[in-house]
Amino acid sequence: MKAFEPKIVGFLCNWCSYAGADLAGVSRFQYPPNIRIVRVMCSGRVDPLFVIEMFIQGADGVLIGGCHPGDCHYMEGNYHTERRVKMLKKVLAKSGLEPERLSLEWIAASEGERFAKTMRDFTEQVRSLGPNPVAGEKPNLLIMESLYAARNAVEDFRLRTLVGKELALVEKENVYDEKIPQERIDELMENAIDEELVRTRILLLAKDKPQSVKGLADKMKVPSRDILKHIVTLRDRNLIRLEGIEGTTPMYLAQTQEVEA
Amino acid sequence: MTDSVGAVMVVGGGIAGMQSSLDLADSGYRVYLVDKSPSIGGAMAQLDKTFPTNDCAMCIMAPKLVETGRHRNIDLITNSTIDKIEGKAGNFKVTVSKKSRFIDESKCTGCGICTQKCPVEVVDEYNKGLKVRKAIFVKYPQAVPLIFSIDKDYCIGCGNCERLCKAGAIVYSQEPETKVLEVGSIILSPGFDEFDLVQKRKEYGYGRFPNVVSSLELERMLSATGPFGGLVLRPSDGEVVKKIAFVQCVGSRDRSIGNPYCSSVCCMFAIKEAVIAQEHNPGLEATIFFMDMRAFGKEFDDYYVRAEKEHGIRFVKNNRISSIAEDPITNNLLVTFIDKGNLVSEVFDMVALAVGMTAPKDAKDLSEKLGVQLNPYDFCSTDILFSPLETSKPGIFVGGAFGAPKDIPDSVSEASGAAAKASSVIASERGKLVTVKEYPPEKEVSGEEPRIGVFICHCGINIGGVVDVPGVVEYAKTLPNVAYAENNLYTCSQDTQKKIREKIEENNLNRVIVASCTPRTHQPLFQNTCAEAGLNPYLFEMANIRDQCSWVHMHEPAKATQKAKDLVRMVVAKAGLLEPLTRVPIEVKPSGLVIGGGLSGITAAQELSKQGFEAFIVERENELGGLMKRVHYEMVGEKKDVQKKLKELIKNVNSDKKIHVFTNSTVKDISGYIGNFKTTIDQNGEEKEIEHGIVIVATGGMEHKPKEYLYGENDNVMTQLEFEGKLAKKKMDADTVVMIQCVGCRNDERPYCSRVCCTEAVKNALKVKEMNPATSVYVLFKDIRTYGFSEVFYEEAAKNGVKFIRYDDETKPKVADKKGLEVKIWEPFLGEEITIKPDVLVLSAATIPHPDNADLAQMLKVPLSKHKFFLEAHMKLRPVEFATEGIFLCGLAHSPKFFEECVSQASAAVSRAATILSKKTLEAEGMVSSIDEDICSGCGTCVVICPFNAIEKDENGIARVTEVLCKGCGTCAASCPEKAASIKQFTDEQLIAQVVAAVKEVN
Amino acid sequence: MAETEFEPKIVGFLCNWCSYAGADLAGVSRFQYPPNIRIIRVMCSGRIDPYIVLEAFTQGVDGVFIGGCHPGDCHYLEGNYQAERKIKMTRQLVKKAGLEPERLRMEWVAASEGERFAILMREFPKQIQELGPSPLSGEKPDEKLMANINAAKLAALDFRLRAIVSKERKIVEQGNVYNETKSQEEWDEFMEDAIEAEFERKRLLGLITEKPMSVKELASEIDLPTDRILDHVVFLRKRNQLALDSIEGFTPKYISIVPEVKA
């Protein structure tokens, strides 16, 4: 077997980190060839969905490069990125993937050498984590399924609203001219991630075949009590319905039109 | 009083508060209904079904909710609490503070778009924490007012809702408000709170064991709108519950936690839940563990018996269970209890704890601010026997569960009763603060070709997001008779009302259609707009293209649009056939006939007089007082001399110029209808005619003459009332007294409970002990039903050495006369039969209906219940009136009850009557039945099927509709063999036009 | 659903207080169901006249749904009980006429049962789909069936059936004018006979509105024994709804003398 060569995707912002990467080249700083760079105008453009999608597609690591705090060409795109990455790391961890596979680095246009070093370090870091468990011939289905759920979760308005508004709510003011404490947002975010991941996983599992609360609890390693609560909420939103009762066990089926939408 | 104010404040908008408000607003007063919650409805709005009829709570309550919400003379002041009060009865100044909703109440249409993108989830208290809601929310889908609120405790201020709200109703800068309101009197109906299971009853595992739930949580599970769509599922794993235990008296009848009183409703509540749960989870086994089954209300015992015999509910009596333990693996529950003297354990899937009622949490605060006294358990203190509705402060009254734990019909009666009391304080100010709406003269449109205007609503994006609204407008324009069509962002908004009026004018419209939401809530608004434009309000129709179209076909926009077009076409077809309808006014005679001169009748007459109406009392005996003449002392309250008080009361009635007393009299004949009755009274053989606007039936009841236990054979055997008479004359020197309960009732002949006898027995037992503590007193009973605060006296009697021995149908006491009385009874604790030799044997004899009820019922054409008491219009929500308008009932004529309950009911009957008597003329609803005299053959089918007695045969044998009595259901039209009957606004032609239009293809 | 699939046309009559409110709640809760139903609001299910239901079938609807309050919940106390009996009779008439009685469905729906309403609205169209389009719909409605349904409609308009169905509840539950009660079974049998007879009579009259027919001809047309037809002829003559038109040879021919009923 060949030695493991991590596949890494890098999203670099045009004005700082992409320029930094160019400078590394101009200066002939050497680094391993594992990264495939995607240029974006601002790190703020990196939708959480892209990151999850990259991992689903088998990337072993994802690196996001942005401007140093205060340097963003678009004023505060990088701050938003910072909060998104924080959220994404939580989502990855909860999905069973090492959050260290995702890295956010501030790299200035002048930091060619730092860019090269970052590439060397991150490649090593990912190499030490080993291959992405969902890549290859025998993907880890539990993690794969969690990542699918995560993809739906980060598309849901709830996580997007929270992460999108976090900066404004914590640093500036909300609609009542008040600041929301970071802890409050962290707590809300933590709960929202937990809940949305479980809900999206339930919907995926119950998409084609009716599922029971206990069955879902066993498959997902989540207490039945919590599964039931989520089913109540999903039912309320017309995302799942009672399909029938087998013995004493109600069976639920996801309402497909809504899942696809 | 010249400085009185013709307005009343009602505090608390549950079923009691709504009833008080409606009564007062309908009888000429302005009402401020203050509720601390963002919407009214109270506890009843959370119920799935109600006992003993298994009525759907929301079905029967929603009409009252809507009526309260849109009544011109009721100002809903939600989200608000009382700050302080100044002044005195007749003229109070009340400061009310209103929390911000962060929503402009005048702009929110309740469409609900805002909540869909709110990122914050909050535990939903309406669903007892079994569901989540959003931080911007409305308590329940049918809430009144249907206005959203932002829960600032949870809102993070992201601003999503503001961007979504097309009505611009979100106001983040909204400040709390303070208002000072002037009112003449105040009614307190803040309801109750639930006993705190988590803090005070830890040993039952509530909060620790997931499958131990409260009875209210179970109620939400049973509800179709609840978390599980009506199935009862185990919170631990979502499995269908197959075996459930109900544990009664959790937080009631328990001095150790400070609630020694009985919560009165939980027994029936548990039976109902068991029956309904069985209906929802077929095959469910239900067991109820209880101490005494307190099924004391009207037809409650029948329900109890049916639950046991027909539904197989298992009842384990005399049991406060020992413990509940959980199997940590299965989360099953192990209930340990005493069975035939042994401790046994049994496994259940779920345990429901009958959570007791406590005083509302803010009772102390309210009491301090208003200066009204509370009883030791923080419920409102009242002078129980004669004025159960009056607080310690003049001008402030109480209704509903705040006075004592009670069920819905008793709350509704009290609420009406309190309204009568509140009204009598300010009777001189009636009609001074109400809004009377003036409309322009109606345009004559009959004979004109229909010119229909169609207004189609986007409802923000609620309709417009699915249905192609402009497309529907264009389509509507092509329909026959449509003269104008347009679309609106919100057809219900104020500016659109103005626009509709203008368009009616400009286009000379003579029919109006709004295609938007549901006519159930919005039709009156648009009808009013039509009337303001001089159009008869019955020339209006609605098409429901939101609730029944865009919202239920969200993923099929093309088909939903097609359906919306069809629905519009259907109502256009109907609208072309609409006719202007008139409301026929009838004159009202401002007086009432009260049949029966017992405490109920006297109270009713007095209340009528206080309200400014004349009253005629007809009493068959030669003096007033009825059954109360035999009652000498009261158990609770100030222990006043009851007879002295009664004599005063009778004297006042006799000297009241507005009250005409006919003793030695009977009612010979009654004719006429609401507003205009004519009655012939037979007084000592002399006939007298009177005219009156309403009738109150207060015929009372009687004490049953026992046919067993040597009654009438041995002089020392007597009834409870006879015994009380002896006690009052101090003629009692017995060493041993035995009382037997349920004599002549709860048996096959009279399977109902007489409600008062347990408390009467306890009262007399305490009196005996007070007179001579050495006397032995035994009470032989089936269940002790000292509900409410009477429970405290039961406890006291037991403490004072009164011995209570339970018997059942198989172990009834045996009484013999063996040179002295001898009572043999099985003593369950000793496990043997014991013999008592009493000096006096007291029988708690049944309260029976008056034998004349049947004749009177026939004369009034009102029904009797199966136990021959009078049967009210609705057991839950219309306890003091008959289905036939203008006829009311109260007291023992309705069912056995305490004197204070008679006083409440009599006042309630007057309150309901005042909604009629306060008007010079009544207007019949326009949508009524009519009969074509030329076709009618006089077969009488309609007369038989009309439940409101609105159709009678006239002198020619032809059916005739009394329009004021008709409720417009139309069953007569569907039944008339000759098709002579028809129903306005829903005629055959109109319905068929809708059917034909529904089928016709559209291009 | 594919374009070509049959989309049943359903008319629903819902009572204002319970089932119409339940339908509203389905909306408020966004419970989705296919858009086949066209709802007509009535104040009470007791308002629904059997003949209006039959009229809907003549118009070609594929199904009729009737929603009322659960027993005991009726805003008008007992309109739903009246409705229950009338609809039962209507189903019998529909069946007699040769249309599937499953096309007429009555359900109790409470104001709180939004989800249940949606489930019914998914179920009922499916049930109708299985039955296929009503033979009375489309360009060429089945003529014989149409004649039958019209006869059923006239039977539902007839004094006799209307009078007895309206009194069923009273007689079964409270007793008739002689204070006798009939058991439900006895009543059902009586009702069944009445429905059958009235339907056959209307069918018979329908055939002889324009041209006179003999007993034999009628028997073969309606597919009934001649003695049964003869009974009807005698009865209808007594009722003054039919007259002897002519005698051809030994065969009397009869003609309807009922004025055209407007319905």
C-alpha cells in the first residue's frame, strides 16, 4: 500500500491569503503538494455547506485562509468566517469527524513564508489524523450519514441565522439596542447544532423506511426521550408523519416533499 | 349615586372571566377584561375533552372566545396586571400596567409568517413542555386576540421577524404602558395554579421518572393539537401506553404539604382521561387509585358507573398509594399500594398524577393591591352561605376557581352570578358607557341586478406565496355579475376597509365577496364594513382561500390557484342569490317570573329588583323560604343564625316594591316567548294574569322520605334535616349516634349523588361533638364527598373522634329494632362485622326533584334530565339557561346543591336574564328559518326536531317560526317533508348554486 | 400525481362550528392534503338536505364529504344526529340507484382535529380514485344511472321519506305518539323497505312522464317482478300521481300525472 497522501482543499481570499500563497511561490518557499487551492474574493464567501460538502466528497482536510483581523478588504468578512468555522468545528465533532481536519488561518499578502509553513504544518497534522473515514472504498457509514445530516443542518435557516447574526449580536447591538453575551450565543448555538443535527439525521433515516423512536435511538446513539421530542417538533413542522403503529410502537416516515425542498 | 361609573373590570380571562365579561357587555356595561397572559382562554383552552359529556373543549369554547374578542363593549387588556386601586364601590380608579408585546396590536393580523423563521426555540408552556414554540409566538392556534408576542426573555433580537412581517407590525422599541381605568365594580377571576409537583411531591418521582406525568400533561397528550396527535405515548421511549395508573389527590387532601382541602375536579378529570385515553389507545388498561370517588356533580355518578362497567376502568378505592419506583432499564413504573390489607406492587407503563389546584401564584399580590382578604390557603375569602360571590371589599366580586377549586359549569355559574352582583352596584349607569354604532341608512337593492365586488387577499405571503392572486383577480373579473375585483395585501387591515367602502360607492356594488381566511373569525368584520357603506350585511360572502387552500396545498401552487378560482366562483354563484335580510325587532317587558320561593327564587327576585327589573315570585306554600326553613346553622363562615338571616331576607323581599309575591299559588299556564310571556297564576283558586319578559325556574327539590332502615317505624330514626331541627332545639341527649349516608340515592332507583349529604353529616356530627364531646358518632358511608374546603371539616370531625366506616353495595348496614336500635356493619379494617346500638339513627336522605317538574316542563316545553331534574341548554357552558331563549333555571331545580351554590346560580340566572331585560327591544338574527304557509301541511315535523322551540303550530295548524328563538341551524329546512321550510342565507338554491359551480370546468 | 391520473372532484359540506373549524385548523397547522375538495360551509350538518347531496351527484361530482360535530358537541344540540340519519338514508338511496355508496362519506370532525381532517382529506380522494370517475361525470353521463339518481333525488324530496327520516331519532329514542319505541333494528328494516319502495316508485314515474307504459314494459325496464310493479301502480294511483292512459288490447298503459318537480 502506498503511503497516505492527504487531499487538502484550500479556500483562500483574494486579497490577503491568496496573495500570500503567490508570494510563497515568488519567493520559492517550498511546501508539500497536497493542497488544491480555490480562490474566493473573501473568506466570508465560504459557505459552511462547501466545507461539509468537501468532507463528504472525501477531502482529508480543509483549510480556509483569510485576512488578519482588521485587514479584511470587505471590512468584516473574516470575522464572520471566524464564527462560521467555530460552528463548523462543533458540527464536525458532533458528526464524528476530527475538527482538526478544518483549519482557519490568517495570512497576509506579505506572509509568503508563513503560508508555506502553514501548508507544511497542516499537511502533517492531517497526515497524522489519517485518511478521511468517509473517503475510499469502505466509508464509515455512520459518519457519512452524520455528514449528510450536517449538510442539511447548515443549510437550515436556524443555524444560518444564528451564525450569521452572531457578530452583530455579540459585538454590536441587536434590535433592542442591547448586546447579547457571548456565552448566551454559544449556548444557543450548541443547542441548535445538537438539535438540528439530530433532526436532520432522523429525517434522513426515516426517508424511505418508517422508523420507531427506539430504533432511531439505537442507530443514532441518542436517548429515546430526546428522539421523541425531536419527532414531536418535526411532526409539528410537517416534516415527518405517523405512518402506523406496529404493536405498541409508532412508526414515523419523513414527508419526502419537504426533505427534498 | 351620581359619580358611579358604568364600567366593570374583570381580572382574568379564563372561561369564568369571559362569561362575566359577555354577560356585562351584553347588558349595557363597558368591560375591561384584564389578563396577564397575551391571550385569553385560561385553563380550559388546554383541555382536550370535558366531563361528563366528553365534549371537545375547543369546539364549545371557541364561539365564546371569538365573541369576547370582538365584542364592541369589551376591551381586551392582555399581557397586563393590576398595579393599584383607589376609590370605592361605584367608582374605582384602577392602574393597570401592560407589558410590551413588541408587536403593534392594531397591525398584527395573526398570519404567523414571523414565527417560521425565528431561530430561537422555547419550551411551550401551553403544551406543558411537551413541545417547543418560538420566541415570537401565539399561545395556541385559536388564541384570542390572535396577535403574536415576542418573548423578550428568549428573543436574541436577530431581526428576522421584522423583515418577514409584511404588515409592519413588529415594534422592537415598544415600551410597557400604564393605564388608569375608571370602573364601578371589579370581578376577580384569575383562576388557579397547579400544585408544584417537582418541589413538593418528590417521592412520586415526577421530574425524575420520565413516565410519571401530571394529569395536565396527559391532557395535552390526549389533545389532537397536542404533542403526539392524541396518542398517549411514553415520554421515555415513545411507545404506545398500554397500562396506565392514575394516582389521585397529589397535592390535595394533604395537610403535610399545606393543602388539606379537596381540589374537587380531579376525580372526574381522571375518569374522563381514562375513558378518552382508552378511546385513543385501544386496548389500554387504566387503573385509578383514589381515596373517595368524588363524583358529586350533575350526572357525574352515571359517568363513574359507566366508566367502570362499560369501559372496564379499574377503580382501587381507599388508597393513597405507598410508592412509585422505576425500573431503570425499561423505565416501567412499579406502583405499591394496599390491597385487602396487604402491600402489593404492580407494573405500569405510565403513571398520571392528579395534580391538585392551588390558589393562583399572584393571589397574595392581588390581595394586597386590591385589599381583599384571602382564606388560609390563599384562595379568595367570601361569606360563604349568603354571599358566596362577594369579597371582603365592597364592589369587588369573585368568580370561578379563585373562590375555591371548582369545575367549569360551577365556574361559569359563579361568573354569571358575579356579573349580576357587579352590575347591581352600578345599575343606574347601565347603558352610559357602551358604544352604540350608528350606520347609514341601508340602500335598497332588491330587484337590482347583482353587482358583485370581489376582494382577494394576499395575506402577506400566506396566500400570495402559493396562490397566483392576480390571476385569481383576473379570473374573478370574467365571472357573471362581477362588477369589480381587486387584490389587497391584507384585506382585513383598516385601510382596506376604507377602500372597500369606496369601491362599493364608486362601482355601485350590491354584493361583496372577500376571498381570504375563514368566515368564522373574519366575516363579522367585513359585514360591518358593508353596513358602514349602507349595504345590508347579509349581502356578503367569503371564500376561504387561506386556511382551506394555500396553507394546505403549499407544494402545489398550480392546483391551489385552480382551487382558489373554483372557491371564488362558488361564492360568486351564491352571492348572486343573496337577499338582504332584516332583523325583526321585538319589544321586551322588563320583568321576570320566578317560579318557586325558596332561597334560589328569593335570591333571583332580589337580584332582578336590584338590577331595576320587576319580579313576580310564585310559591305554592303559604310563605317563602322553601327547604331552607329547615336549616339552622352553617358549618363554615361566621356561623350566623341562619333562620334569623333568612327571615330578614324574606322581610326585605316582601317589602320590595319591585317584587310581587304570590304565595299559595301555582302557575296555571304560560304562553308567549322571550320578551313577551303571558302567565296565568292560580292563587287560592283565583286566576291572575301577568306579563313578563323572562322566566326563571327555581322550583327547588325535596328531601327524600326513606323507605328503609326503619324510617317511619322507629321514632329514633330520622333524616339529616329532621336531626338538625332537633339539634337546633337542643333536644339531643344521645350517647351514640349513627349516620348512614346515601339513603335513597347512588342506588338503582336514583343512581345520582345528592352532593350535600356528606358535608351535612360532617356538620351535624361536629355539632353533636360540640354539644357533648362524649357522644359517640359513627358515619357509615360509601365515599366521603366533602369536596373543596369542606374537606377540612371532615378532617376535623375525624380528629374529634367521629368514626367513619366505609360500606359498599354488598356490605350495606343492617338495622334492626331489638328493644332498641341495633346497627350491624362490616368494619373493613377490623375485618369483621361490628354491632352498634345507637340512640339515634340519622339517615342522609337523597335530595329529590320536585314532583311537579314534569308538568312545568311540559308547560314550558323544556326538557328534564334522566333523573327528573331540569336539563339545561349545555351542561358545561350554559348551566343556568334552557335551549329555549328567555327561560332560565337555578338551584335544586337544576340538581342537588348547597345553598351557597343556589345563591350563585340564582344570581347567574338573573345575569343571563339581564342580557335580555336590559334591552328595550331584541333583534332576531336575520339568518332564520321561514315557512311558506301555502305549502305547509301542518305535519309538525319541524316542530318536533327544532331543539329551540322556535317553531310552533298556529291556530290554523300551520307551522310558524318565532324568529327570536331561531338559531339558524337549518335542520328544519333539510327535514320539512313538503319543503315548506327554508333557511335564509343557506337556501337550497344557494347551496345548489355552489355545488353546480364547484363542478363546472374552468378554462 | 401524474398529469393523466384521475383527479376526483369532491364537494364537502362542513358545519361551521366543528368540522369547518377543524379544516381551518388543518390550515393553521399547515397539514397538507391534496386539493380535491371544494368546501361549502353550512351552519349545521343538520342543514344538509339529502336531495342536495343527490343533486351534487347528478352534477357529476365524484364524491361528497360531510363533516359534522362529534355526538354531543353539536352547537345546535342535535343537528348532527339528524344529519347522521339523513345521510344514512342518502347512502341507501345512492346504492339503490346503482352508484357506489362509498362516494358519500360522513365523518365527525372536531374543531381541534386539524390533523385528522387532513388525514381524511388524503384518504377520501384515494378511495374515490380507486372507484374511478363517477359514471355521471364527463361529457356522456350514464343515462340509466342518471335516471336512477334522479329517481333517488325525487324520493328524497318525497314527503314520506322526509317525514320518517326526520322522526327516526324521536321514535327510536323517545317513542312515538303512542309512547311505543321501535328498536333500531326494527326501524332499519322499516326504513329499508320505505326507501326501496319510494325509489322504485320514482323510477317508475320517471319512465312514464312522457309516454305511457304497461306494467310488463315497466317491469322489464326497471328489472322488477310484475306484481311488485303492479303494487306500485295501485299505490301511485291512489296517491293521484299516476293515471290510466289507455288500454292497448288487454294491456293497460299508465302515465305519470305528477307535475314536473322543480329541484
